[in-house]
Amino acid sequence: MSSYQPPLRDELKGIEPYGAPQLDVPVQLNVNENPYGPSEATVRDIADSVARAAATLNRYPDREFTELRRELAGYLTPDSGSTPIAPEMVWAANGSNEVMLQLLQAFGGPGRTALSFAPTYSMYPEYARDTNTTWIAGTREEDFSLDLEKARDLIAEVRPSVVLLPSPNNPTGTALDPKAIAVIAEALGDSGVLVVDEAYGEFRRDGVPSALELLSTYDNLIVTRTMSKAFAGAGLRLGYLAAHPAITDAIRVVRLPYHLSAVTQAAALAALRHREELLAKVDELRQERDALVAWLRGQGHQVADSDANYVFFGTFPDRHAVWQGLLDRGVLIRETGPDGWLRVSVGTPEEMTAFKNALLEVVTP
Ligand code: PMP
């Protein structure tokens, strides 16, 4: 093959595609998946639903995924306080990654700025790059919280069109102070939207509210969720958001027609019918998470508070050596975020035991 150089955009030259290593090891705790797969009954219902959809594949699917929007709205409503989520407030795409790319296509773009606060989810700057949106990252405090005064000043200075804030944050696991939503949504006013990324929202600790409760207060607030984590549906690729209907209408302008295949819609609807089973492990994972935080602290490690299904801990003078030592023992975790820190997903009790034993061998307390 000749060494052909395609005429790539300058800013994409030499860039490696994003992605955690996909290594076939016994204990995979690196991408915050749910360790529990679906039951046979759920698998059968998904397969039957997909088979029915397959018989219609000569036709394009429902472009507005009406039934799925209705079901997702019904699922979100218990978290939204006193105001129900209406189907026209819901939008979905192939993973919340795609939802956020569509948001930047609609609200970012040349001459516009997207803002977040580091350390945070490493895909955000990539959505900005891919949509030609200027990317600015403010900073977080030592405990990974936001200084709201500083955040307000930065917003006044850079006038972002989009602010992206995960709650809980990835990789730190820390939830957003509900006051932050009010301060930032008000600071943005009509010139920007605030995206609260609740990819891991279902894992939040008792007493931590969802940003969904504030949707009726702030027209410029967007709350994103995904079926990849709590719902045990990472392979399904179904992310979604709730926001003012004017926001979902705006996304309809930039979405590709029929972006959600009939197969995806059928599988997602079937998974939603089995939500009780698929979400049943969330409480167990939260308890396992709390136990892991306590254990790591007991071992003398620094551990960020976690409202997610992963735990951020450190700090190690050579974190790569720790990561490699665990991998050599069949345990894959994630080397991400500020230097010295590592992130481990919460798995089954057996996987947690394997992780702890391996860590004890690699790191002498
Ligand atoms: N937001 C955050 C904070 C994440 O950690 C992830 C996945 N790691 C996503 C969004 C995207 O998830 P998905 O595309 O699977 O919905």
C-alpha cells in the first residue's frame, strides 16, 4: 500500500483516536460498565423485539422515535420532582456521546465557545474540536469541587455558548453542588446552555438530587443520561436528554435523518420494559462502591467522594507502574485524570476481591 496522506483537517493531523485499551483480561474495571448482564428472559424479549423490527427493515424507522421518547419520559419523571417530563422534552441518540455531539452541533460551532472544568470527561474537548467550537477548561478545587465565584467570573469572561458539567464527574466521581446549577444557569442566561451530564446519575448517594428537578426552573438547562451504565446497556448505544422542547426542536435540525435505527429503538424499548431487573443491581453496586471507598481509605490512600460506579484514588509517584502491576495480575483499571491518580470501576464482589488482592501485592501500604 502506498503511503497515502488524505487531505485531513489540519487540527486532526497526527491525533490518535480516543478509546480506553480493550484488553481481554479476567477482571475488567476500566470503562465503568455494569458488571451484570441481562437475564435470559430479558435477552429473549430483546431478541424477539429485534426480530419483529427486522421484518420491517425495508422501511426507514420512526424518525421521531415517538414510543421511545414516551417511555424514556416516563422513566425520568420520578427523578424530576413535581414537574413531569413530557415526551417532547426528551431526545435520544446512539449513546450520550452522540447526544452531546449533536448539542455542540446545534449550540457550538465556529466563533463559539464550550466550557468545562478540569479534570473532567476527556471526550468533551473532542466534541468541541469536531464541531469547530473553541474549547476552554477552567479548574477545580483540590477536592474537585467548583469555586462558584471563579466559575461565574470565567463565564463572564469567555461567554460560553455551552457549559458541560458531569454530575457525578468523570473521572473523579464527585457530584455537582446543586447550587452550582443555579449559579451557572443564571450566569449563562439566554446566551448559553448548561449541560449536566448525568451518565452515572442513578448511582448518586441518598440525598443527592438529580438536576432533573431544576428543569422547570431553568429553560437553558439540559440533563443527559445514558442506558450504558446503571441500565447495563453499554452495548446498546442509547443515550438521551431532557430539556425544554425548544432545545429538542433545535437538535432536530442538526440530527441525521433516521439516526436511531429500528433495531436500536426496538432493543431499547425492550430493555426499558425490563428496567426493574436491569436496574436491580444499582443499589448493590452503590454499597460495593461505598465499601471500596472505605477500604481504600483504610489502606491509607487518598480517595475522592464517589456518587458514581467508580472510585478515583491515589496518589502514586508512578501510577503507570501501579496500573501495569494490576494488569499483570489480570486486573484492568484506568489510568486517567491528574497525574498520580487512578480510576477503578465497581464490579462484582469477586472482582473487587481480585482488585484488592492485586493492589495489596502491587502497593505496599
Ligand atoms: N458522559 C460521561 C461522563 C461518561 O463517562 C461517558 C462514558 N464513559 C459518557 C458520557 C458516554 O457514554 P455513552 O456514550 O455510552 O452513553
